[in-house]
Amino acid sequence: MLSGFVLIYAYYKRITIGKFTAIKSYYIARIAKIYPVHLLTFALAIPLAFYVVHASGVAEFLKQAVANVFLVQSFSPHIPYYFAFNAVSWSISDELFFYLLMPVFIFIAFRLRNKLSIGKLVLSMLVIWLAMVALLTSKVAVLDQWAYYVLPLIRLPDFVLGILLCLVYWKSQSTKLNSIRTTWFSLAEISALTLLVMGFIGDAHLPQALHFDVGFLPFWTILIFVFAHERGIISKLLGRRPFVFLGEISFSFYMLHQLVIRYLWHYNIKPVAPIAFTITLVGSVALFLLYEESVRKLVRNKLEAKLVWPRKKQRHSASRRGILELRTNSFYSH
């Protein structure tokens, strides 16, 4: 949901102005962001995955490796595939699927943004959420973890809800919300966090198919919308450099954390939690500073240099840019 919100916020204007050139740059940026860290953590997970060779054979091991490297493992309904190697990469597989669809969603949003009011957007979000609840509760007895948690198609509504929420956020910028004082936004941020904690506690009693995904969405919707305004005391605190840096290393932290835990358990090192947290934090800082950022820039520059548009297309894009920018700026300001 957060990915849908952030990506349309970051790329909406660029893609609607730049069209195909901007889409190319968008895909390059996404690949450069996720693949270097994914491939490194995949390599780090290989020693832990050797048991597959002994249990299922070399051929099965190689199939799982290929699916994981190309980030298509979440489309397989078999646990040995979607949780193979660095298990958390199943979600990166989902994200890559959403990334591929994002330009389509941006052009749809371009057409809908002025046509739908805040009320209609919120109603659309509610309908999508209720449809997901109905789908998962009606088949909860036969659904497995893959079908209600891992499958990209079942998580796509989360992503779409994030996109719609960003449209609601943009429209709210021209409402009376701008006149609300910092004190009230601070209270809203505290309330949103409190609701999220209550949601975690309450959702634990829901059927697993709802508990793993749909049950959290209303609380995340409120939290993202409130904090996106960056008007309260908590969001101002989170905007300070140390917290921004923690956000920057969060992808590396996420991709490392389960590997660290699994290696600790493998070598019978306890207590796991404090040691795992410390190792993951230090490791993610090192990974970000020494590898992630430098390799991301290198990959992005290399791909940009190789995948250039023919000059004729570049001139065509440039000739339209003035008109497109005027149209999009006018559209964006509303």
C-alpha cells in the first residue's frame, strides 16, 4: 500500500510529462534499486539452501534458484519456491510485478484525477476493501498461505489502494486541512499510531486470511494519510536526518534480517532477538554505504547509457514537452 502511494507520488508528474522516455527511466530506476541487494542476499542465502540439494536433488535446486533470481517465485504455489533462499524476497517478487504495471496505473490516474471527488475516491477504496474481505472470508477454508498472502494478484488491491489514497491526499491539499494547526495534526498522528497498535491486537483474532493482509489495511490507510501531510510533531521528528537515514537503509535491513536470524539459529546462538537486531542494523548500514548506493548508481548509469532512445524519438519527446508540461502542471495543481 505504501509502495503504491509513494510511487505514484514520485513518478506521476514525470511519467505524464515525459511519456515513454520517463517510463524507461522509471523501470531502470526500479531495477537498479532492488536487484543489486536482491542478488547479494540471494548469494548469502545459498549455504542455507543446500539442504534442498540433498532433499530434492540438484535439478530442483536449480529451478528454485532461477525462479528466485528472476523474481518470479511468488507466482508458484509451492512453499519450496516462494520461500526459497532469502525467503523475504517473495515480497520483492510481488513488488516487481506492481512496478511493471505502475505506468498503466499512472495513466489511468491521470484520467480519473479530476473526474473523481474525494468522496468518490474514498468510496472506491471502501468497495475494493470490502470486495477483498468478501473474497477471502468466502473461501477461507480452502485458501492456503500462497493464495491469501503471497500471490501477487491477491496483493495487487493493496497497491491500488495506495494509489487511490495518494489521489485523496492530493485533493485534500486544496481543502481546509491546510488551515489545521500543528497541534491537531500531532494529535492525529498519535491517534493513528494508537489505532494501528489496537489493530494489531484486534486483528490477531481474525481468520488468518484476513489477519495477514486485509485486516490491517484500514489502519495503514489512516496512518499513511495523516503522516503524508508532515504537519505533526512526530512526522517533523521523523524528518530529521538520523531518522531519514534509517529509512534509507530500511531496504537493506529488510533483506538481511531473516538471513541473520536463520544463521544465528543454525549455529545455536542465543538470545536471537537482540543479537539479530544489532547484527542486522550494523550490516544494513554497511550494505547501504558500501554496496547498495554505489551499485545502484552504477547499474542505473550503465542501463541509461545502453538503453537510449533514437534521436528522432528524443526530438519528438522534446518537441511535445512544453505542451505536456503545461497540461500536466495545470492538472497537477488541481
